[in-house]
Amino acid sequence: MSGNIAVNLKPKVIHVRDLTARCYVLRVERLGMSFRAGQSITLGVRRMRVNREYTIYSGEQDNFFDVLIRDIQDGIVSPALRRCAPGEELECAGPYGSFVIEKPEDTSRRHLFVATGTGIAPFHAMARTHPNLNYRLLHGVRLLEERYDMADYANYVACVTGEQVGDFRGRVTDYLKQHPTDPQTICYLCGNGKMLSEAYDILRGQGVPSDQLHVEAFF
Ligand SMILES: Cc1cc2nc3c(=O)[nH]c(=O)nc-3n(C[C@H](O)[C@H](O)[C@H](O)COP(=O)(O)OP(=O)(O)OC[C@H]3O[C@@H](n4cnc5c(N)ncnc54)[C@H](O)[C@@H]3O)c2cc1C
């Protein structure tokens, strides 16, 4: 478990950084909240009285919170957060979750991170917080433009389905089938439920024990 006690805060928006037509990074005040890389917070626009969970994208050492958000067409919270002006006060609670690295300082422990879309968020926080972490990150995207902040990772593989380019053409699950994982590897999977259950089964089939498989579902 995280060990951090959840608190309620009212941070102000610092800015919104657009990445693509559908995705952006929202930066808000941290207000001293402690967290571990991989954990999430809830965020909402105050007048709407509805919050959603977002994984913290920034590092433990940063004095702000970044979150990477997909702007869901017809969604309630994700488009509203994008429209926020600097200085607007939000509802925020957290931190939540136990999707964290157990011994980040042990560089002999090999990690495999598997993400689809904005499921890359916890791995951004982990890579930023623990620069010596021994990992490979597989990122499933439809288009090359969805390789959000790819320069921030030491070992990044884009698995691209919608264009004939990228490090690997196909889904992350195709990559996993074609590149068997050493059963000693500690695996973290984050994104949509269908990918998570397929990737989990593939990795179990390759001999990775269930206590080395950590899963975080966004939807
Ligand atoms: C632990 C946790 C952490 C999360 N972290 C993030 C994060 O870091 N970034 C992020 O963008 N979302 C994240 N989510 C999803 C987020 O909480 C919301 O579900 C999402 O922003 C949609 O909310 P909405 O009110 O705009 O749309 P709603 O009206 O609530 O949802 C519309 C539909 O959008 C789909 N959907 C939800 N999230 C996504 C997504 N990320 N990509 C594609 N389709 C989606 C679902 O099918 C959902 O039913 C996380 C969810 C959980 C449970």
C-alpha cells in the first residue's frame, strides 16, 4: 500500500499544455501533497461537483502536479478540465493506489512497463522520479503523434497500429508474443481493460509469476 494519507485540496490551475487535438497535460498546484510515483488523484471542476481519477504524470520531486488527460468527446470531466484558465480552483483528493515500484533503487531488477494511450502516465512519473530505473516501456498508440513526451524515457518502444511507421507495427500484445519476456521481469500494465487482460495472459503464459504482474485499469 502507499502509506500516504489521502487529503482534500483546492489547487489552482497553473496551465494547460496541448499535446494533440485529443490529449493535453494539465498542471496544477501540488500544495504539499505527498505521493509515490504511480499513484493517482481525483480532480474536478468545482462548480460541476463531479470528479474523476487521474494518475500523476509528474515526478515525486516536482513542486506541481501534472496529469496527462485524454479529452473524451462527450465526456463530462476531461473536456471541462481542458477549458480551465490559469488560476481556476479545482477539487482534488488523494493520493490513491498501490501501483508503485517496490525497490526502485535496485537496478538489477528488470522492469517491463506496458501502456496504451494515456496509460503511459504512471510510467512517466516513475521514469522521472527514478532516473536509474532499469526498464523497457512498450507504448501502444494508433498514431505517431500519440508518443507523448517520448524523449523523457530511456528505453521506449512505440507499438503503432494506425500508421506504417514506428518502432513496431502492431499492438503491444503482438510485441509481447513476438518478444518473450524473461520470467524474472517485474511487469506493470496500465491502460484499457482489454489490453490488460490479454497482456496479463500472455505474460503468465511466458512464465511470469502473478506476484510480478501489477495492473492498473483506466477504463
Ligand atoms: C486509477 C485511474 C487512473 C486514471 N488515470 C487517467 C489518466 O491519467 N489520464 C486519463 O486520461 N484518464 C485517466 N483515467 C480515466 C478518467 O478517470 C476518466 O474516466 C476519463 O477522463 C473520462 O472521464 P469523463 O468524465 O471525461 O468521461 P465519461 O463520460 O466519464 O467517460 C466516457 C468514456 O470514455 C472512455 N475513457 C475513459 N478514460 C479514457 C482514456 N484515458 N482513453 C480513452 N477512453 C477513455 C470510457 O469508455 C468511458 O466510459 C483513470 C481512471 C482510473 C480508474
